[in-house]
Amino acid sequence: VRRQQEEMALRGRFLAGIGTPPPLAGSDLAAWLDDRKKHLFASTDLQSPIAQEVSHDLDLHLQGPVLYADLWRFKTLPADFRTPILLRRPLPVAIAVFLAVWLLLPPVVLTFRAVRRGIAPPLPAAK
């Protein structure tokens, strides 16, 4: 019970020390609240495990919404491509594949046949 009272007293001091928040929002507000928390715990004995636990808990509460907002900002950013991606255009890709197959297939087949003739034993002569 005494531990809970000390935790509640530290949380109460944090909330009382906030005062009237300035007109901030988002990460600016989170930074301001973090500054107020540091100001409060600078005057508190940080060697106390209760103070450390409350400070860590307040850090989690302050950073959670910021991380969540950053995650959503990352997920909703449109893909910003400076140059067009060739693979998104099917006609040039189809032409490139056709030319690659048309130009590279004959040498590959000739090489395969030459290697196969060199490896395979000669066929017996028909009588």
C-alpha cells in the first residue's frame, strides 16, 4: 500500500507540475511533456526504485502515441518514385523479353548442342 501511495504521489506531482499546456500537438506536445517529466524527476531521488518505475512508466505512456503516429505516417506515405519503374510498363518489358529470348536463345542452343556432342558417345553405325 505504501508503494502504491508513493507511486500515486509521484504521478500526482507530475500531473500537478504540468500546469496549463501550451498550444502544442503531436510530437511537440510529447516533447514538452517529456521535458516536464525530466524537470520533475531531476528534483526527485532517482535512486529510489519506485521513482525509476514511475519514470519508466511515464516514458512508455509518452512515447507510445508518438511511435504509433510514426508507424501510421510510415504506412500511409505514398510511394515516392523519382524515376518511373520500367517493370510497371508491360509493353517495354514484353519487347525486352522477346528480344532477349530471340537474340540469346540461338547461341544457348548451339552451345548446348556442341557440348552435348562432345560429351555423348558416338552412335554405333547402322549395318
